[in-house]
Amino acid sequence: MKTRPQSGLQIDGFTLGDKLHEGGFATIWEVTHPDHATPMVMKVPKILDGDDGPTIVGFEVEQMILPRLEGVHVPRVYGIGDFAVMPYVVTERIPGDSLLLRFRQAPFAISDLIELAARMADALHDLHSQQVIHLDLKPENVLQRPDGEMVLIDYGLSRNDRLPDLLAEEFTIPMGTFPYIAPEQYLGARNDPRSDIFALGAMIYQAATGKLPFGKPETLRRVRPRLWKDPVPPRALNPAIPEWLQEIILRALEVDPTRRYQTAGQIAFDLMHPAQVKVTARGLKLVQDNWRVVWHRWRQMRGIKRFAAPASVQSQIAKAPILLVAVDLSPEMEALADLLRDNVQRMLVTEPDIRVACVNVIKTSRITIDSGLDEAGQHLHVARLVGLRHWSDGIALGDERLTFSVLENTDPAAAIIDYARHNNVDHILMGARGHSTTRRYLGSVSAQVVAEAHCSVTVIRRRSSPAPMPG
């Protein structure tokens, strides 16, 4: 590095201002540029005079990955500096500090914790959807925009499925922050997005209890026991934590990646639908596993070299999608609802890890606003919920992967679109009524969903009966 950063330095049109932060591997500077009015920061690696291979390669990785990311959950990039002069990355400046200071005030109120955790899960799902595994999630690497959206930063240890993994090519030692590192990362794996699920679980545990699930190990040797030792149940540390939330946290912290949540979108979904989280022994336990259970796990894990990993981030998300099925429960739509159920059952054959969210929309103009009753005096919301459950008979999924929601909106299509966006839905399956002149000119719910949904949509239509031949 021929040029070193300092206040007043001008490079590639950027002018360095105050040093905002100095960490172990990089410094952060306030910068300005005549072409950009947006507040910006410059990150410069601390490359020592000697050989500092991991820092150099890690910064190369960040320079490769960051410009390819987009959306509100990552910082926008404005410039990249060459190693021949001075390596740097210039990004937008997110107001405020990282979550580190906030986490020092944990445990949080349950309502605040749920919102925080759901927003982190949304950000992680967005990152994974762009085929990137972060591999160093921790409070220091999460910022929050003024509107509440989380921003994930620091991609020096990350992996992009579409790019060479320089760190894996040049180094064999496990990398990550020890309190949050997943068991498979300890074993050297860098290709499993569920490693980020583990780190997310560790952060939610910390926010819920004020403690780290595995303490603060300072060496890799002290990371190894998490292959067989379970953390203290969160409810033993904070009795205010509900059983369903402990279920989510401990599932995310499972040693075997196949027993964790398979996508961050699934965690976000459960956090936003707590009444439908199936509580197992995980959510009920108040003490750590006894020595016999731990010893049995130790025997199983002592010789393990690796866990099976998915072929790619994209394949993992595709393998465990969230499917929204919009079910019309009108009597005249019964045959079409049956077709929808048949299609869901066929999808379960090819995608056994799918999660199905059954949704029905009450158009609010059809109910009495004050009472929520239909014209016959029945509670319409409850009746629709019962109808959804009846419709799902025969779909072979456990309660934890089959959920039911009745939405109310003056615009059914908007209700479906908003639900899909807020719940990280990967695919929408819905039916379409028969052709009519009204639908041709005014449009239909299915057409609006197809046009505006952020994800893929499949529309099922009943086959028209052929017209009878003249006798």
C-alpha cells in the first residue's frame, strides 16, 4: 500500500475527513466527493509492513462481493480503490452505530426483541437470495437505517456462490468470530448458508438473555465443545421469554444444520406468526441436557469431519421455499380449491422441505364493520379459518410447516401481495375464476398478483368443458 489514509488526503476524487473508527483490521473515514451529495464513508484495510495475507485477501473478497449486492439491506457502493495505490471501499454512510452498543443493554423487552430479530432475519434472507453467505454475523456487523431496516456490513469473510472463494483457496484454518461461529465453520466449511442461521440464533439468544449461548471463547479449541454441548435454555436465564420464542432460538442453534431452520425467511415467518409455532421439547426445557445425553453426542461428534452442505445458496432456498396458497372458499370455487390442494401435494413430492402458508382474504366491504359478522350473523374470520383448516386436510405436513391466515382488505390482490412481501414468500399459488367480460375489462385478482408480486406466481384455472356438439 503506497498511500496511507489521513485527513485531507485526496484520492480518485474522494477527500478524507475525520477518522470515524479504527478496528483490528480496518479504519473507517468520513469522505466527500463533488459528484455525490450522499454522506459516505471509506473503509481502508490495515495492511502491515509485513505479510498480512488474511487481511489482504479478505479485503479483496469484500471488494468483489459488495458492488454486486443491492437493496436496502446492504450499503450502496460508490468507489473501489486499487491495491497498487491504496485499497479502499467507499459506501453510503448509515446513520447511527452498529447493534453492538444496543446489545450491551440486553435483555430486551419481548416486543422489541421480536421486531429486532425479524428484521435481522429479513436482511439475512435478502442476502442469501443474492447467493451470498456472510459467515461473520455479529452485532458489530449490523446497522439499522432510520426506517428500521437492518443493513449487513463487513464482507471480508463472506462467500458468493458465483465468485471464486479466495479464502478457501489460500487458507485452511476456520475463520469467524468465535462466540457466533457455527459448528460446521469450526470444521472448515464455508459453503453452507445455515451457518448464518446459527449466528443469527446466537444473536437472538444474546438479545433475549443478555448472555452469549457459548460464552466468549478466545481459541478454536474452546469452540469445539459446541459440537456436543447445548446452551443454557434462554427461559432459564429470562423467564419472560415465551416458549415459542425459545423454540425458535434453540432450533436455530442446533448442531446439525439439517435440524436448524433451513432458511432465514422461515425464521422471520415464525417470528411474525408466534401463535402458529409448534412448541416441542426445545421450547419447554429449563435445564441443559444431562451428562448422559451430552456424552452420547460427544461419542457421535468426536470423529466427525464435516456436515453435508447444500450445492449452493440458491439451491438451499429453492429446496426450502415458503409457498403462499391463496384459497378462495366460496362454494362455487370448491372444485378450483381442490385443484389447488392437488398441486400443493404434488409440489411436496419434489420439494419435501417446503413451508405452506394457507391464506384467505375477506373483502372488508362484505362484512359488518362494527361486529365482524356476515349477513347471517356468523363470525366470518373464524369461519374462514376453520374453512382453511378443512381445505388443508390431506396435506402431509407437520403443524410447524403448515400455517393459516385470514386477511382483511378492501383489495384482495393487495392483501396477498403485501403478505407475500412481508413474509419472504418465494412462490404464490392461486386460482383464477372463469372468463367473463367484467374480468376482461376490469382485471382480476390473479392478474394483479401476477403483475405486482415480488416473487413467482402460478395461477391454476379449471379446464372449460367443451361445448356440446349440435344434435
